[in-house]
Amino acid sequence: MDNEIQVKDFYQKAKDFLKLRPALREIGFSRKIGEKGYSSVQVWGKKEIQDLDNLSSKERKGFLRKRLKDSPLCVILTEGLSFFPEIEEEAKRKRLALFRSKLSQKTCRKRMKSFFPSLSPDQVTISGQLLQISDLGVLIVGESGLGKSESALELISRGYRFVCDDVVHVKRETNGKLLGEAPPISRYFMEIRGLGIINIKEIFGPKAVLKKSKIDLVINLTKRERKKEHDRLGLKTPEDYEILGVKTPQIYIPVAPGRNIATLIEVACKVYMLKEKGYHAPQDIVRKLNRALSLR
């Protein structure tokens, strides 16, 4: 790992993957990551906060000096918890970066282990599902709980190929293209609520999986909001999804009860492929409407 990478670089790359938010603005951002990598980051949860809650302010200060004496790279407080004033005071004294995360402590630690190997200028780790659909490398992203894994599983059952679930290592190649793959430890595995961890290769066979894939299209699943107006004709082109400075075409799909997300993803890929060939259905129907109106 490049030991010249600063905390600010770590934050920029990890903020979406680890759901990070700075607690002390940019204090500690100029510090550099040491050779210890993952072990130089402390991930705290409810237990650590409860231990501190049982101490007086003076006892907290003494406890924190001991806990932070090895000068970790930063401290991440999970589960949306808040830092005690004594923690912020000690962090300011040591010029230590503090971050808050919405993730659980277990999930944050799991993602941290898979994240650190990608800390280089041409690599990044993101959260999502990567599949190959009709020869397209499709990255499915969105908030947790929207059914990304379930949709990916349904697409695999239809014959499309699986690359990785939840954690995607993305590398920018010399030709400027993006290549995604799973961390070796989680390759071929997928987590499904209610079923736990499943092995896609063992269930669907070796032809159902790929070790790596290019990334051609990003499908962004979003919560459907009643008050928000959506582009019903599809005339507007969403902003590209940027990874490592490379812009990739993006399609938003609102998620709501009763919508078959897997089918919508499949159709979105076909719509994108037709558009690449020069056919755009919304423009086609607008032309036909204009022609019909002009004949009146």
C-alpha cells in the first residue's frame, strides 16, 4: 500500500462505501497512512461509548489518552452515535481525524478489511452488485435495503453472469476503462436476507460467474418519492456516474412495492444498448407526435 496516502484521500475514497461524515471538519486530514493500514483505524460502536458513559469526565480523559496513545490514523464511530466532548478534545490535541458512520460496527469493520487493499490512485472499493448482462458490465448501486442483491439473484437465475456482491474492487486500466472484481475472500458469494450467505458458483454452475468484468453502465436504485416528479418520457439524460475520474452512463430506477426491479434493470440495459446503436424511443415518439400535429 502507498504510505504517502493522506487521511483526506482515504476519506474521499471511503466516504460513500463506509458512509462517513467528518466530526471535526478537516482536522487530521493531512496525516499520512502508515504501513499498518487497516489496523491504524479504530472502529468504535455502542460498547466503547457505553464504557465511556460509565466514567466521569476526568476518567474519560485518562482512558482516552491510553486508548489513543498509539496515534491511530483516525477513529470511526458507527451506528450514527455521537462522540463525547472529551473525545473531540483529545482528537484536537492529537490532530486526529474523527468520522461518524451510519453503518453497524460489524459491517464497517468488514468493509474496512476489503477497502484498504484498494488504496492506490487507480483503484477504489465501492458498495454495489456487478453483473454481466447481455455483454454489458452493469454496476448496481443504491442505498441498503432496496433489494440490490435480490434483483441480482433473479437476473442470475435468468442466465446473466455474476461478478460480485456488496463489495466491488474497481481498477482504472491504462486505456481509461474501468474493471471490477470481487475481493478474493468473497468471490462467488452473495448475502441474501433470510437465506444468509450463498455460493452462486455452486448453485448455478461455473458458467454463471465471472472473476472480473468491465463496467459499461451504472444502474442507480433510489427510493420512490411520491412528491418527486420523475421524467416519464425519458427525454432527460441523467448525469454520468464518476469513478476514479472516469464517467460512466447512469440510469436511475425508482424502487417501490410491486415493481419488478430485476425486469426493469434488464429492460434498462436493452434500452441503453438500443440508444448506443442510435435508436431512442422517447425521441421517436416525439417525432411521430410532431408529425401527427403538423398534419392537422
